[in-house]
Amino acid sequence: MSNHNHQDTASVTTGVNDASEGMSYLDGGIRKLIHVYLPLSIIMVVLIFPFYWMVLTSIKPDAQLINMDKFNPFWVVEPTFKHIQKLLFESEYPRWLWNTMYVSVVATALSLFASVFAAYALVRIRFKGAELVGAMIFLAYLVPPSILFIPLATIIQAYGLFDSPMALILVYPTILIPFSTWLLMGYFKTIPYELEECALIDGATRLQILVKIILPLAVPGLISASIFSLTLCWNEFIYALTFLSSTQNKTVPVAIVSEFVDGDIYRWGSLMAGALVGSLPLVILYSFFVEHYVSAMTGAVKE
Amino acid sequence: MAHNAVGRPQASFQRTERSLMQRLSNDRNWLGAAFMLPAAVILIMFLAYPLGKGVWLSFTDAKIGRDGVFIGLENYEWLSDDKIFWLSVFNTLFYTVIASVIKFLVGLYLALLLNEKLPFKSLIRSIVLIPFVVPTVLSAIAFWWIYDSQFSIISWSLKNMGLITENIDFLGSPDNARLSLIFANIWRGVPFIAITLLAGLQTVSPSLYEAATLDGATRWQNFRFVTFPLLTPIIAVVMTFSVLFTFTDFQLVWAMTRGGPVNATHLMATLGYQRAILAGNLGEGAAISTAMIPFLLFAIMVSWFGLQRRKWQQGGSDE
Amino acid sequence: MTTLNRRNLLKGAGAVGAMSATGLLDFAKAWAQTMKWKPEANATLNVLRWKRFVQAEDDQFMKIVAAFSQATGVKMNISNESFDDMQPKASVAANTGQGPDIAWGLHSLPHLFPEKCLEVGDVADYLGKKYGGWFPAPEATCKAKGKWIAIPTAINGGYINYRISSMKKAGFSTFPDKTDGFLELCKAMKANNTPAGFALGHATGDGNAWIHWLLWSHGSYLVDDKEKIIINSPETVKALEYAKKLTDTFIPGCASWNDSSNNKAFLAGDLHLTANGISIYVGAKADKALNPIAEDMDHAKFPVGPIGKPQELQLTFPMLAFKYTKVPNAAKAFMAFVLEAENYNPWLEAAGGYLTHPLMAYDANPIWTKDPKNAVFKDAARNTLPASGIGPVNEKAAAAIADFVMLDMVANYCTGREDIKGAIAIAERQAKRIYR
């Protein structure tokens, strides 16, 4: 990999020489303001607004929701914690949150385990037909869950997993493995083969190489794969809706919708409070890992 | 890389004593199969079989709670001159293409911005990820409220600024509804693309830019000839997944419009769901989702071979 | 799984008082002595129900459940699922043969999998004889090929909701009972800037209700009693022309409305006439700030169209038991128990007018006279046609409703996407696909 970079730069530098005579650019404050801060703030505002709206709705008294002439909808007077309180103490929310976490974490761990081996085999063992198998994995995304769940339900039932978190733990990897495998394949490719070669000469087995050499170097890949996987599990709806039936087993997105939509009346405050509280664990996780995730990856490639 | 390199270590092992275990662990095919096993078991058990069954259903007249009999291509024949079906095909392509392109452009732009020296770096990055984290159903419900025909905050603001006099009918007219949904999809999808591309950007060594800048490259040239080529592999991966997930999107549309107004926002996934689950015609719903397969295959092929070609172009045929 | 969830029970107990609860239990015990269906030993009954409209109804229902459980020893598990998520769950259950024993959902539910439903003719006959007979539409909705496959427990009536002052301002002292007058009213209301509006989006309840009234009242039906497709008719053309004139008077945005949109707009004072259940009124009565709206609003029957008799589509809530259940007797006993007068009357009252009885004897329930504004909803079961119109009720009719064939036809024309011929042709094509 590193060789290529140098080659590329070489060609770039020669190619570019004539075209750009003295086009040096200043990193001046105003320039940065216009080129970085301004567009960044605009995008950030757009990205954050619906979330802000959810926060606002979750603490707004119901009467202010549809009275836009009297109350400025961008703000809230007399905020109420009624919705959040109702969510946390009068519903089984903590239980749902726990279910969601449990299912997500176990399904993610399972997927990563399977993906690490699969990716390693595809990239480094290069067995006969690896290319084909690699392509086959992505067939996983060919049919959307919105239809797949009916035939899948028959299988879940045949294995006796109905209304059990195990159903989701086993089904979610089908959405997670292909992505994680692909991601990890990319990382494994960036790890110099020389390292592995030396170990092989020293008589290490493939498993030892994978665990002792490859995995530590692939930590950033593992982190990004698990973050992605966790999020997908966290947000999944159809499987969670159809494979789990008892209230105490439900996951957050499903439970919130069935708990706070009464016929033709939406309990906006509680719905949004649920979305908010349900996202918090992930937000915290992300704020902790984002830096790690980005910078660790840099380290891996520099090797 | 792998091909050439593996030869040597194997040769060195040949001199050592060979137990069965060792032989197996050195046989690439056996080892490869063993390593693939966990993934294969899960995927075959929970995916290959239902997928096959789904395709089979599309050739039957199965209803919910009743096994169908084989009817050949009848479901497909009915679909072939079904205006609503073709509308859903159009909608799906429109939705996927527009949303993916914009997601890519905005995501890349955002990644470049985030790659600058910024204060509160990690705070900004976590904020950027928020849309990706909120459960889709619930953010869809929030959007639905934001797009409400009477109580839209957007209409309200524009009205108060004196820019419009009537509320905008976000989800009521076909074009508005399509664009509103695409916007919500972009909102949800950009963060992941941006953060992943940002990770890719950080792998580009600053010395490359320095060298290029010394040689007089402009910002654009820096991007075009240094950044972009190095990012290509990660772009291909991210965009393939983005396209796949956009193409099969369901929750967002279902929560906001159910395919309305007048089927203008029905995607193949939502139409399939409506016909299979709500109307009970499993066979027909299965046919609609089976019809998605060629499109998805095409998307996968494009990026897969795009990826391969790129490697080759860079002189990476030894990989 | 609210296994006699103590919290739920307590919530309800406060409201109605302990006396009726013990009364229920005494009745339950006596009832259990003579019941026709002896529950299986150690039976556990899992019930999947649609998510309530009002808390009081749910509380009262849980009391019935508790009494039944105590008197018969059957363990009860009740789980709630929102309106729209009921169907996929029940479908999975029907398909896999595993899940709840009883599913209690929306009108077409049993017809999606008639062969998977337990035959409950004995329960229906018992109740029908005892309580004055079933109204024809709920009966038709719960029967497949002449056999009862579900018990209609209630009908969710949807009627015209309007603001009295706005109607008067538009020059009408009483609500018009013919479609012509109704159009004039809507026109005048639009002119006064107090517009009407009905949901034209894919709204399972409100949307289907009013467009079926509109088409049927003009004599436009999808299929006849022999399943011949008759949608392409002069009556349909007339109905669509009327629909166009009517929707032109609507508040903007109706095409995107789902079931909850009109509630919001009405309570905010933007919308002055719509088709809905009693939920708007109940909501307005419950909230002090909205009391003026409750006082100024009333309900009216759908106006009669050219064919000269009332034509309505109201949602039935059938309760069905799956064939795979291991406790068919317990399921039947429970269904019968719920509809016994001692249980049903307080429950219907607690539902506050959202629900209407399918058995004629319950016409006397005080809910219909307690508040004159409730009265309209009393006849929901009497006046409605089954969801199939004049055609037979079966899985195809259920599919046509679920696929929004009629709703899309009206919306297609009224939003200007298709001309009359095009809109009808699309609907006809869809009907042929479903009735092939």
C-alpha cells in the first residue's frame, strides 16, 4: 500500500507542475471562516435541527404543540418533564432499553466474530473460490427485510425462537456480517503481509497470526464495524416487531411506537422523549469513540 | 500480494514433520472453509433459505396463512402491465439515485470540512453523527411532524418571514412528497458517509499534501490527484452500502406517507409490503421484492468491479 | 405482556370504584359455574389486541380479563399493538402457527387467513340469541363461506365532525342530510375561510371511511355480489365528479393526511368539518383549553346520496382465535364472556362512544343518551355495509381495501394526476389483479 502512495504522489507532482503557477493559498482567518466555518455551521444546523425539534417536543406541554400563534414553536415556555417522567417511571422503558442493548451487543459481538474469520479467510487465505464466496456474501442485501420476515418467521418458529431475544440475536447478523466483513477485508488488506510472513516462518498457525498480529492492528476496523452494527441493531424495526410479541421483550423503537400511539392520537411528547432517551446511550458511545475511531485508523495505515 | 507471498512459507513448512492437524491447517481450502464457517452457518440458516423461499413464493399464488400452488410467471405477468408497480420502480430509482448522489457529495464535503483544524473537534463529530443514531422510526415520525400540512415548523417560519402565504404541502403533492422523503433520507445517511470518509481522509499522510503543495498544486488539484484516488476504495465500499440501504429503504417512507399521496412515494419495498402483508397476497409481494434483485445485483456489480478496476489502475495487480 | 398488571388494574380501579369490580367478579364466578365452554386445565390464554383509543376502555377491559381469570382459573396474557402493527403480527402468527391464541384487530383481519381461524359459530349463536341478534354488517364481516370465523366485538364509528358556529355562519341551521346540500355547505365554509377537509392519504380508518361513503352513496361499487368488477360505471363517473367538487373546497394538505392529521387540525381550530371517530370530541372535552371547541362541535350522519339510502363504511373489530390454539375452549369462553351484558355494558360506556355495539340489545346502553352529541355513533353497526360493499366479504375484498384501490382512485382524480377515465382504469386494473 505504502509503495503505491509514493508512486501516486510522484505522478501527481509531475503532472501538476505546469498547471499551477504560483497558486499558493493563504490560510487566513477570513478565508477559513468562509470556506470552513460557514458551510460547516450550515450543515450542522440542518443536521441538528430535527434533533433539537425532538428535544423541544419532549419537554413541551401538549397545549403549546399545536398553538403556534400564541407560542413560538422554536422555544418552549414552562417546560414540562411530565413526558420524560412518564416514560421512565410509568412505562417499562428501562426494561426495553436493556433489551435493546442486550440484543444489539450480543448480535454485534456474534457478527464481528464471524466477520473477522470470514474477512481473514477471504483476504489472506485465498482459498479456492474465495472471490465467488466474497461476492456471495453480499447477496444478503438482495431482499429487503420488509418481505423476508415472513419466510424468516417460519424458520424462527421451527427453531423455537419465537418471542425470544435469541431470534433477533441470530437474525441481525444477516444484516451485519456482510458489511463488517467488507469493512474488515479493507483493513486486513492494509496490514503488510511481511509481518505475517515472518510469523509463518517462525511456525505460527493462522489462528495465532490472526489473533496476535492482525487483530491488534485492525482495532480501528473492529471499532467502526461494531459501531455501525450496534446502530443498525438499535434501529431495526420490522424483525423486532414481528419476532417478539410480549411487551417485556420489546426493543425501544417498537415499544415506543406501540406504547405511545393510541389509535389516531400520537402522544408526541412521550414519543419524542423515548426517541431521545433511546438515542442517548449511542450518542455517549459515539462521542467517546469517534475520536478513537478516526485516529486509530490513521495509525493502522501508517504501519 | 497474497498469491506470491504464500509460496515461500509453505515451502519452509514442508521440511518439518507433518501431522494431520498441521496438514489441515496448512491446506488453504480446508482452512478457508473453517474460517468461513461461522459466517456461513448464520447466513445460510437465516438468509439463504428464506431468500430462496421468497423467490419461490413469487412463483406461487400464496396468501398469508395458505401455501400457494406453482403458477409460473403469472405474478410477474400481472406486474408487467401494472402502472402502480412501474411507478414504484421509477420512485425507487429516483429516490436511490438522487439521495445517494447528494449523500455522497454532501458527505464528502462535510468530511473535508471536518478534516480541517477545528476547535471542539470531537464534540462536532459526535453532533454530526446524531441523525444516524436516532432510531429511524422515531426520526421519521419527527420529520412527519416537521412536514405536517398544518403545523410544519418550516411553513410557519417562512410564513412569519413573509416569504410564503400558504403552508407548504410537503407530503401532499407528489413532487414535494418525493423530495421531502429524499431530504429525510439524506439527513439520516450523510453522517455515516461523512464520518467514514473522514476516517479515510485521515489516512492520507500530510507529507503528500506538502509535497504536492511545494510543487504548486492548488487545493482542487490536491484533492483531485492526491485525496480522491486514495479515498476511492473506501468511497466504493461506503457508496455500495449506501445505495443498497437506500434502495431497500422502508421505514422512512412507511412511517411518513405509506406510499401516498396516490402511490407517488411507494417504493418497491413498501409496495411489496402493502401487497404481501396488508393485502395478504404473499406471492405478489414476493414477486415485487424479487424484482428488486436485478437492480441490487447491478449496484453490487458496479461497485465490486469498480473496486477491482481501480486497484488494477493503480498498478496493484499484485494484491 | 400485561399479566394482570397491577399498575393497570389500580389505575382503573380508582376511576370506577371498587364496587363494580367486585360485582364483576361475582358475576364472573356465577357465570363460570354455568358456562358452556369448559376451559382446558391450566390453560393460558394469550390475547393480542389493538392499542386502545382511550385509557378508560383499556382499564375496563383489563377488569373483565381479571374477573375472567379469577373465576375460571385461566391465566391471561394481554399484549397491545398499535393499529397498524397488528396486522403484520397476526399474519406472522397465522403463517407460522405460533403466537397469540386470540387476535383482536381491524375489520379485514380474519379474511386474510380464514382457514387459520377457529370456527366460533357456537359462541356467535349463543350471543346472538341472547342479545337480540347481530347487525348484518358485522355478521358478514366475521363470516367466511357461511361460517363464523371471528366474533365482532365492536364497531368503530366514524361520522362527520363539524363546528356548529361555522355551519351556521355558512347559512345552514341544521346539518344537510343530502349530498347536494352537503357540497353547498362545504363551498360556503371554504368561502368563509372555515374549511372542511377529509383525509386523502393512505389512512386506513378515516380515508377509507369517507371515500366509501362517497362512492357507495352514488351507487359506485367495486364488485357486485358475483364478484364481477363493476367499478367502470356511469355511477362512478358521477361520484368522482362530485368528489372533485367536494375536495376542491378542502383545506390544503389533505392528500398527505393519515388518521391522526385531522384530529390535530380540528383541535387547533384550522379545520371546521371532517370525518372522524369521536376522538376529537373526547379530546376536546378532556382538555380545559379545548372545551370551547367541544361545546361548539357536533356530529352528523353522512349525507344520503343519489341512491337514496345511507351508505357507510365503519370499522369492525373482530376477535378471532387461531386454529392452532391449544386452548380453544378457553378462547371461546373468553369471547362469550366479554360480550355478556354485565361485562359489555360498562365496557362500552367506558369506551366513551369510540366503539359501537354489534348486538342489537345494546342499543339501550346509556352512553348513547348520556350526551346528545354521542347519539350519532349509536347506529354505526346498523348502517354500515361490510367493507366489501355489496360484494361478498372474503380475502379479495380485504385485499382491495388494504391496497387502497378505491381511495387511490378518488385521490388520483381529485389531485389532478389522472382524468376520470384514467383513474377508473387504474382501479379496474387493480381490481382485476385482486379478483383474478
